[in-house]
Amino acid sequence: KYPSRVKIVDVAPRDGLQNEKAPVPAEVKIGLVHRLQDAGLKEIEVTSFVSPKWVPQMADAAEVMAGIERRPGARYSVLTPNMKGFEAALACRPDEIVVFGAASEAFSHRNINCSIAESIERFAPVVSAAREHGIHVRGAISVAVGCPYEGEVSPANVELVARLMKGIGVQHVGVADTIGVGTPLKVQRALEAALKHYDLDDVSGHFHDTYGQALGNTLAALQMGVWQYDTSCAGLGGCPYAKGATGNVATEDVVYMLHGMGIATGIDLDKLVDAGKYISDFLRRPPNSRAATALLNK
Ligand code: HMG
Ligand code: MG
């Protein structure tokens, strides 16, 4: 049985723009957030408080957070890998923070420069501080089906990271196919692993579309009752430490599919296409979304 309603977190301002070669000014990022809000998005992953040496594209995190006009009922999340990031984020009043770990040791080292066990030690004080401030904590489990350095990843690794995250008080986990190598049954196994430690209401899917599987993987997750997804307007996205990975599944494509299935999202697809066109025009390329392309050519 499919859920009757799905919650979408648009991650384009963060996952989408962290990987662009040309600098994107803060005002364009803010413009994108505002257009996503106009389209009815209630959850937006705005930016990351990470080292600017590692990800220079997110160096304007505080400026972007300060510049967005907050809408009632909307929630804004930011990535915080350590206490330094959390302290900087706190001043910007995020509704939710994201700690991001990995289901492979190699990816953990490449992305956040520490082992899985060390990452959990670093996250623990971040999670407690966030919860003391009443800020919701989400955990991302990267490379949950495949790793660019280690190849196939076992569901047991996902289960381990989910258990460790649960142990330090992370309230929700996102199962991430960082490099888009997953196929529906493998993605279901990874989600089942996370569901051993988290309730269905506290698990989401985050699928990159490198191999064109992300919509199929979303459908497979929906069949399990998973009702929360990270998606990216115009199909932007990628991770600087996952070479060759392309964008997240396009929000436009997911919304088109869900509405066609009679599943509510609260999102206005035409306005969402406008948001995708705005950022794609800035980046001087067409939106990486089949539904957006079809609607723009209609
Ligand atoms: P490190 O070099 O081990 O950190 O990096 P450190 O604690 O040794 O500090 C080194 C320097 O960085 C110091 O500066 C710190 O002050 C500074 P220096 O003294 O040399 O001038 N620093 C910071 N500056 C600003 N904000 C901070 C911060 N922390 C330290 N928060 C670190 C460790 C985690 C910081 C680094 O590896 C990093 O920033 N990694 C982020 C990588 C990243 O953002 N990846 C993309 C996001 S994750 C993703 O895309 C996956 C996801 O979409 C799900 C999926 O698809 O899989 C979520
Ligand atoms: Mg991602």
C-alpha cells in the first residue's frame, strides 16, 4: 500500500550547488530557496557549515541563511559535520541539522577525513547540543548501496551505522545512494537495514540518479511505505568526494510521478519547474529533469 502523502526535502541549494564548478552567488542561492518556497516546498536543505577548504561552494553558508525570507510552516536544514560547523550554524537558527556519515570506511575518510567510529564520536556532541536547543537531528548514511572506492556495500554496514547513529540520539536517518548505483531491490535491502533501528516515520530515501535508477528506487521505497525523500530541483547535485556521481533524482520527476499516482505532496509542479528553470538559466544548461523538459516544451 502506497502512502497517501509524501514529504519532500529539496536539497538543490545544498547538494545541488555544492558541486558546481562556477561560483554561485549567495543571492542566486537565496533566489532559488525563495522560488522553491513559492512552489510549496516546506522542507529545504539550504547549505552546509563545512570547511571552506574542502567545499568552497558552501563558504557563504551564514550569508545564505541570513538572506532567506522564512515562511511560516517551512523548515530549513543545514549540514554540520562537527562542533565548529554546529556552532556557526546555531547562530543562523536552523530547524534541523544533518550529520553525515558513511556506510564504508573509505568514503568516510575521503568525505569527512575520519573513520566511521571517529565520525560517530564527532557527531555525538553535535547531536546533544542540537537536541538541547530543540533542533531536530537527521543523519545521512552515504554510500548505502555502493561506494566509489570499495564497490558494493553490504546492508550490514548500513545497519551498523544506523545503530551507531541511534545510539547517539540521531532522530531520523536518510539512506543515501551517493553514486546512484543502486537498483530497486538493493535499495530496499539498505532501507530494511536502517528500519531495524528506526521507525518507518524516521527513515528517508536520498537517491542520486547516475545510472537512471533513482525514480525506480523511489518507487521501490514507496512500496515499503517510506514516505520521505530528499530530491533536487532541476536534478542538480553530486558530491565532490564521489567522482562521477551525478545529481539527485529531480524533484520535478518525483512530483510528477507522485501526483500521477494520486499521492499528495503540497507542491505546485508548474511553479517548481519555474524554480528549476531559474537556477538552470543561471547555470546555462537545461534542467536535468525529464518532466521539467516536457513541461517547458509543451
Ligand atoms: P579536517 O581537515 O579533518 O578538520 O576536516 P579539522 O578539524 O582538522 O580542521 C581543519 C581546518 O578546517 C581548520 O582550519 C578548521 O578550523 C577548519 P585551519 O586551522 O586549518 O585554518 N574547519 C572548519 N571550518 C569551517 N566549518 C567547519 C570546519 N571544521 C573544521 N565545520 C571536515 C574535517 C569534516 C571539516 C572536512 O572533511 C569537511 O568539511 N568535509 C565536508 C565534506 C562535504 O561537505 N561533503 C559533501 C557533503 S556530504 C554529501 O554530499 C552526501 C549527502 O548528500 C548524502 C549522499 O548523497 O551520500 C549528504
Ligand atoms: Mg547527496
